[in-house]
Amino acid sequence: MSAPLPGTHGGGRTRESILRRNGIDPDTGLHVRSCSCNNSQECRAIMQKYARIGKTDMFPYFRLPSYPKQVDTSSAQHIIQMRENVCQHLYGYGESSELKKGKSLVDFVALHHFHPLMRPYLQNEKGTQKIDKWRVPLDIGRQCGLTDNDLCKITGSSGGKSYLCSPARRMRESTDEVDKFEHRFNVQRAALDESFISVSSVSKSSRKSPQDREYEKEIDALLEEAQSNPRAFAIRFHSELEKNKELQKSIEQQKKAADQTESSLRKEIDDVRDKVTLELIEQGLNRKILLSSEYHNKKKWVSPHLFGLPWEEHKARGVAMFGETVDNFNVNVTGNEKEITEFEQYCICCM
């Protein structure tokens, strides 16, 4: 008899088929098992969707406490009520449910039967007394739709009333919930697949340089990672998206700071311009001020504003071009336009 093909076992069964037969998703490793409910087929379909999309917080199943050997203690009565309450929700109230309350009950209940707000209370910290387990605060219980039938008959160690964790969720609500998660997963997966196609087309193009070959290796490694472990790759892809969002946020903050700095500088320039204008208004702009070295040395910002250069540089240009020799560049105000010097005319042109 010939040996089985690689990746298969006797009878041609593949590793994937064996895992699926045992309720284990081959991609995520999450285990879908039998639930205590009456809707086993629909329930399994919901949990298989959660397993396929890697929704780890829906696993493992909630395991009912074992039926106590001694029933005369408070803890034992609390456990019995918990088991009975689960049965009443899964199978209905009345005599028909009595047969399901005994030791033969399947001990696992899928988490989708419990309201999302209730699920954290199914997990108890290590060391929690049995009498304090599976208790839901009254306000949370009311939000989950629990009734007086779900109230704990046995008071916990801290006193006060509380509800029992109860699988009171309708199957329709559970189906809607998993469909939303599956849709979100499929949208993200489609975006990843589209990026894979784009990356694949780039990797197949001819690249000859060492840098291009190194690029191809990186792309091939990413593709292999995405195909071998899509969930892990999706998680890393999501992490990179979050980093990109943080980077974009930082860029926006820096841009905002730059805009504020620019606005502040513009305001300073406007303030200086206003100050110069006010000085000129208060003192008047006349020939004596226009050509006074004493005035320009006191008001150093006036010359750059009027002539575009500091006063000494502007004056040096005038001397070079016109050879003006007026002492300190001061002139008498005669009011006679014919007596305006060439340097004065140059100053007026610069303004």
C-alpha cells in the first residue's frame, strides 16, 4: 500500500479536515464545541463565524459548575440555582425543563447566549468564593433584560441583591451581533486583499538593482506572512494604521503651531508698522526729520520702513551717488521746492 500524500493522514484526510472535524478552526485554532442549548445547529454556525474571524473574547465557552454532592450548604444551593436558571432560559420554564436540570446536562454554554454587558461577570478572579460567583449587579442586570426570576436567592458574602448570569439573549440578537463582526472583518480583509494584489503586481515587475531585489524580498516576506497567518498580519496592519494616525495628528499639531507662530510674527510686523506710522503722525514727516541722522539714530526702525535700508547704509549710497556734503544731512525748511537736493529727491523715490 502506498504512503499517504504529504500533509495528509491515512484515508487521504488532510490536517485541515481533521481539525474541522474536531471543531477546531485551522486558521485561528479556536475550538467550537457542543452547547447546552436546543438550537445546536444555529448556535454552532454562530460560533464557527466567531472562530473564523478570530474573535478570541468569545472563547472558551462558559462551563457550568458541577452539580454539588452535598446540597445542604449555601454555596451548593447557589450552584443549583445557577444550573436551574440556565436550564430555564435555554429550555423554557415548566415541567418539560425538569429533565434538563440534572447531572446529565451538557456543561458548556456558548458566550453569545449572554448579553455583552454580562459576559465579564462569568469570569471570576482566582480565589473568589463559590457563593460570590456569577453575580451581576442590579443596574447591569436590568440593562441586560433580566427579571425577578433571575434574582439570586442566596445572598453573597457582601450582602445585597444581585442577579444570576443568565443566557437570556435571543438567537436573533446573537446572529445580528456576529454578522456585524463578520462584516467588519470582511471589509478589512477585502482592503488587505486589494493591497496584496497591488503589492504582488509591483513585486513581479523586473528589478535589477540590489535595492530592488531587497525590496522584492521584503514584499514576498509580507505576502507569505499575510497568507500563512492573516489574522496576525491584520493585527500588525491595524497597528501600523494607528501609528500613521498618530503621525498625522502630530503633523497637524505642528502645522497648527507653525500657523500660530506665523500669525504672531505677522502681528509683530503690523505692530512695528503701526508704531512707525504713529511716530510719523505725532511728529510729522518733514524735510528735517527725513534727513536727520540724529532722528534716525534714535528711531532705527524708521529708515528700513521708509527707505528699505538702515540709515547709515542709505546715507552712504546717497554720498556715493550724489556727493552730498550737507553737514549731518540736516537742511533748513525753506518751503522752496527748487532748493530740494538730489539726495532728497532720491529719498522720496525710495519711499
